[in-house]
Amino acid sequence: MGKRVLAAMSGGVDSSVSAALLKEQGYEVIGAMMRFWPDNKQDDCFETCCSPDAAYEARRVADIIGIPFYLLDYREEFQAKIIDPFIAAYQAGETPNPCVNCNTRVKFDSLLKKARMLGCDYVATGHYVINRDGGLYRGDLKKDQTYFLWGTPKEAIPHMLFPVGHLEKPQVRALAERFGLPTAKKPESQNICFVQGDLKDFLAGHLTARPGPLIDLETGQQIGEHSGAQFYTVGQKKGLGLWKSHLERYVVRVNVASNEVVVGPREACLWGGLEAREVNLLLDPSDLPERLEVQVRYRTKPAPARIEEAAPGRLVIRLLEPQFAVTAGQSAVLYQGDRLLGGGLINRPLHNQWEWGLQRV
């Protein structure tokens, strides 16, 4: 293979150092940022990664490194592949993760196609991921981002570079200082890039929602009123309006069809299995181990599990340790140790531990 690489630059320190390292290693580097923000963007929207200000920073970094830089227009594609599905998922009562879609459908699909058009052999990003022996592995455990890459097409892996994947964040900042990059001390972006302010306020401007009953799981009685079932997610504790109650309650189910939100004790949010759809595997299905680990939220630890049923695009997984807030629309990501095996979107949780406990009694 050649040595020309398209470096995706978000204006942050990780992608800046990635581009600098590639240039230092002798690659022919082309810097590029994907423009997502609309012409009529609101204040504070797209103000973190991939924003107009971030584009300015990325261009400054490219000038310092000595590489060409291009701003690529992906506004229509971002709206169709990321924002519209995000809103549709909430309308259906699910809780989506737009970063998974962005990596799967834009960065390592559309951007890789653009790289090939430009004669590049690779696409590089600032993800904390290790590409080794044809597989993707966890990088710095504090910053690991393999969770967001489960949808990566298997054939794309040989063309993906992660120059900072083996490093820790302080090391990356130190390298940025050594390269003299203006992003060395830039804070990390934590919010959804296209959401202005509060997520609920954003959704309220796009969803058809109405108030409805808040139902207690144990009594079956209405104990409050919600502002719209689509605004709630499984495991949610805050914002239920139950401050007068002496009982601690969490969202257990969101039923958009009946416009009901069911709440109950924390134990009712523990699940022993799940069904996943849109499954993507990074190895041959016959090589899928009998025992593996499944991570059901970005901030949770992988739990031991086994595959009970497997069909094209679908998995039924038994969780050997019950997991909190297994939620439709989130990702179930499969691991064997540090290796990413693939994943899928959670279609529904299975084997509620609270109900199973009642049956035993």
C-alpha cells in the first residue's frame, strides 16, 4: 500500500496530534474536516467539535504541520444519516447514540469513499483505538472509544489508522505541546454536537409529544404526570416530579403507544438479556466465542454473556450478570477481552430480574 492518508480533523487535540504524528512518520497527509453545521445554525449549536471555530483551529494546525487542509461539505448527509434518525428514534420511544451512527455511516463510510477518490490509502482519526492484526482493540481504558466503532464495515479496518490509540490523554497533550499546536490545552467536547443547550428543549422542537400518566410498577396506580413519554429513558431517576414521595423511583418502561411511563424500584431496571438488531460482526460468525462480554452503555463495564440465538442481523444475548438500564436504541457492543467483536442496536431488553424474583416468590 501507499502512504497517502486522509486525516479527519475535528479541531480537537486528539485529531491534531494524530495528523502531526502521521506527518512525522513520513506519510503524505491530507487534512480534512467534515462540515456539518448549517448556514442558519443557532447560537451554541455545533460549538464543540466540527464547528466553525473548530474548523479555524484545524486549519491553523494544518498550517503548522505543513499539510493541505480541506473543508468537506457533509451537511445534507449529516442531516439525513444522523439528525433525522436521532429524532425518529426518540419519537419511537428509544434512546439513540448519534456518535455510533456518525462513525459508522459517515466517518468510516462516506469519508473513506472520499479518501479513495483522493487517492488515499487510509483514513486516520484521533480515536483511542488500536488497530492490530486486522482487528480493533481497546486503547487507553479511560478514553477507550471502540464502543462507538462496532458498526465499522469489516473490509474498512485495513484502511483505518489511529495514531494516538496506544497513548493516554496526558501523553497526547504533551505531544501537542512538543509540536507547538494551538489545540494542546483545548478542553474536550462532551455534548451532542448538534444539540443547542438542553436535550429535552431540542427534542421538544422536533417531537410530537403530550403529557400522560406516570404509573407505579408495583401498584399499577398513577402517581404523577409526565411531559411526554418520548422525553424519558430507562433508568432515569431525575426529572420525574416525585420529590414528595418517600419511595425512590426509576423509569422502567417507556410506552409511546399508550403514552405511559412506568416507574419502579432500581431492581426493576436490572435485565438478564437483550435482543439486538442491525448486528455487525468484525469476525466470521462461526468464530464468535461461546462466552464473551457485552457493554450496554458507553460508561458501563462489559458484562460476561453468551449468545443464545444468532441470525443474520439479529442476536439474542443472555447476560450472565444482570445489567442496569438495558435500553432500546442504545448499543450492545461485543468484546473478547480487549478485542472488539462487533455489536448491534438494542431492540428490547429481556429477562427482567425484578419480575423473575416475584415469580420465584
